[in-house]
Amino acid sequence: MFALAALIASFICSPRDAREEKLTTYECGMNLFSDARIQYDIKFFNYAIMFLILDVETIFLFPFAVNFGQLQIFAIVEVFIFVSLLLFALIFAIKKNILRWQ
């Protein structure tokens, strides 16, 4: 009830100023000179996704690299399966020209 009362009180007590200037985007006192939405080329997203994949791969492989001498055969097989899947994805991306800049 307290949260509902606070919402109702803020709606009733809040000032209403519907000028056009009030509804525009605030840019630190500067006048707007263009639209903030810029269209990026898809190649930038492809590189970002590939970077994230390789970054996550490094994060997952680090514990295995630290404890490699203490791993049993099952864990080593899992690591090789994981690396082979990522290598397959990288080869697929190269064959589909995803990593091609032009």
C-alpha cells in the first residue's frame, strides 16, 4: 500500500510542463545537430560477436589450463570437444566470409 500511495502522490504532486523544449533530448546545453541513431555496418557486429566468442573461450579454458596436470581423461576429452566445436565455428565463419572486411 505504501508503494502505491507513493506512486499516486508523485503523480498528483508532480509538475506538468509540456513545452516542446522540455520534451527534447538534453545534450549538456548544446543544440542538437543530428540524429543520435547511427546505422552501423554489419561487419562491425560480426567482429564483435567473434571477439566475444573467443573471449568466452579463453575464460572457459583458463581453469583447465591451470589444473591441466590434475585432470582426468574425461575432463581432457571435454576440453578437446569444446575446442573442436569452437574451431569448427571459426572455420565455418571463414568459409562463409563473415570475417572478410570488404
